[in-house]
Amino acid sequence: MNALFRRLFHEQDGQALYLVSGLLIVLLGTAAVSIDIGFAIHAQRELQASTDAAAMAGALDLPNASAATTAKAYDGESTGKNFRPDLPGVTAVNGTPLVTCVTATQLQTLSITVGPTCTNAAGGNAVVVEQQVSVPTFFARVFGIKTVTLHANALVLEKGSQGAAPEPVNVMLIIDTTNSMTNSDSTCTGTGVSNPTREDCAKAGVRTMLAELQPCDPIKGCGSFNGNGAATNPYQSVGLAIFPGLTSTSYDPDDYDCQTPTLSTSKGISYYANPTTQPPYYTIVPLSNNYLTSGSLNGASSNLVKAVDWANGNTCTSSKYGLQDPGGAGTYYAGVINEAQSAFSSMTASMNAIILVSDGAANATQSDFVSGTSSTYYTNDCAQAVTAAQNATAAGTQVYAVAYGASTSHSNSCTTDTSTYSGCYTMSKIASNPTMFYSDDADGCQSTANPNLTSLTQIFQAIPYNFAHTRVLPFSLYNP
């Protein structure tokens, strides 16, 4: 026996076989572990992607009360839109998706000093999603490890926070300049004039919005401007249209100077016509970008600013400036919606938007139209406006409707319509969706999606939030 061991110890034949066998076991074990780890990493990425997508979808639906439901629809579970067949068994955990409130103090830690509030139908400004899944192992089973449980979480802030990237957008403002806008409104603030009219309040709201936008490319700057104030490198362009329209574009300056001379139904104001016919000319200021200079309103050269402001370089007084209200016997605005939509045909941006400010009363009769106009254009005036807005929405435009002094009565607002339209109802149907409908809550006209935004200043502060992306937040800010 001793002789046998001595031979095995001293003889070298076949030793390589033992070494290779031992190394092969190590290599196979390493490969097995690598496969299990690689599969787990792949599964983790898929789980995180579906979690992020669900939270993002929910945040995009804020401030609607349905935000959590929307997030649920986009999760990675078997019924979710981000379900992956190679990752079955994903489940939501900790009661998510849900809407949560990230406080102003928490946002300030990220240098976000202006963010969406938690006072809305959803009860919060961010959506949190947590998911988990157990994935099988292949080779780790040898060591008794049959599954590995993976977790993913996401916290996404509602779009509109300062610090979230703004989105390129073309915005056409439509401001009602009919006689009803001469009514006083003692409840609005920030106009800078005593006894402000509803037109003054609308102008103040627009000024608020302009100050929150980003006119030019954040990297390239503005570049040069053409004669209409359009930049070489536009980012968020804004144009202005009014109704009633004008007989000639030569009267445009009367709506962005100091109102001398004044427009009237006998000078400058056009009769209504087929919505695609010119005159009337509704656009006062085409899409432009020179409304801000170094963050300040530029009334020195921007006709858009001059139309809504007397200061900041403009030479008008605080009591007589910009848009005026020449009135007219009736109101019809299907045509101006069509013209606003046509302004986007030659412009490039990731988003187009129309913002209409009106009481929604469309009541123009035959005498308000060009002689010989078909009766189809002076009947169902409110319904025509809704159709024009729905066509714009179908073309991809976001249509925002701001009901200002809108009546809930058919007999007081939509007198040419055969159905029971009212100014309030018309404005609500003009909006692309309920979140884009706002109202000052006059005469019982209320926005169910935005019930707490009832002043034009608040409304025009809120609308630009929709021209920004959502923002992913560190999950550590979530405090259940």
C-alpha cells in the first residue's frame, strides 16, 4: 500500500486531468452565477422601466383625481400596459400607485422654489409607485436559492415645477374683445388700474403668463428676430388673436398702441363671415418671441406686450392701452378658432396650444354677417365654436378654455343654437379635456377639474405648467 502511494506521489502522468477537472468546476460555477446575476439585472431593469412608466403616466394625469388609476393602468402587472411576458408575477406593493404631497420645503432641497400645489382634486402633486417580482434562478438552485425577489420604486412630480424642462410650444391666445368685456370686475387684482374692466383683468392675466414662459432656445439663445418679432431659435412662441375681427391688418396697431384712434363698428371692425374667409382678420400679433428680454416684459419692441401692458417700455398710460373693446351687435368665434389653428401650419414645435378667454356667449345673427352669408353660419353659433375647437384638438392642438363671466343659461348666451347650449357649457366643450377648462365661477359656472382656480391671474399661472415636463424626484422625498 505504501508503495502505491509513493508511486502516485512521485509520478506526474495524468495530473493535468485533475487540475483541469477542478478548474472546470470553478469555471462552470462562475458561469452559472453570471447567468443568474445577468438574468436578475435584466429583470430589474424591466421592473424599474415599468415602475417609472406608471409613475410618469400618473403624474401626467395630475391634478386629476384619476391620477393613481392612470398609473395603475400603466404598471407591470398582468393587466397593465407595461406588462412583459418574460417578467410575470409583478405586483404593486405598499398600497401604490398613489398620489402624495411633496412639500415646498422638500422641493427647495432640489432648488425648486415654484412647484405645483397639493390643493387639487387628486390631493397631491406627485405619484409614487412601488413594484416587486420574484424571478427564478437557474444554477443557484444547487445552493438552495430558487428565486430572487426584486424591488423598484419611483416618485414623479406633476409637470409645471420650476426646474422641470420647459417644452417647445406654439401658443395662440384668443381674447374676447366684444362689448361684454367692458363690464367692470372689482374682484381681480394686479391690473394696475382703478375700476378695472374685464378686459383689463384679461390683459393682466396674459402678462402673468408671458413672464413665466421661455421664448427662445435655452442653449442657442434667440438668435435674430424678423419684423414680426419671431426668433431664429424659437422655443415658446406666442401669438394674439381677437374677435370681432378687423377689415384690414392695417388696423392691427390700434390694438397694441394707446388706443388712438379707436376702432369702431364703422371703422376697422369687420362683419363676420365663413370661418375660412378673410376679412375678418382676427390675428393681431403673429407667433413671436420678443415678449421677454432678460426675463422682463419687452414693451419697447413687442407688439404682444404692448397689447396687454402699458409699462415695461411701452409709452401708454395705465388707464388707456392695448386691446380695446369696440363691441358689435353679436358674438361669433368659430372663425377665430379656425384662424388660430391655421397659424400652426408653418411652425415647428413639440406642442401647439390655443387659449381662449371668453364668456362663451355666441349670439351673432344674420345682420352681423357679410351680406349673402349662408344661414349655416349664423345659426348654432356656440355649436360651431365647439366643432372648430374639436377639429383643432383632433389635429393635435391642446385647446384651453377660460370661461370668464360665463352664463349657465341658454337664453342668456347661445340664443342662435337649437340645442340647450349655454356659454358655460360651450366653453367646457371647447377645452380639449376637463383639465384644460377653467372658470372664474361666475353665475355658477365651475370647472370640476380646477375648482380652486377662479381668478385670471391664478389661471394664467397654472396654464404654463402644462408646457413643462414632469420631473423624477429622489425616492427619499416620499414620506408615507
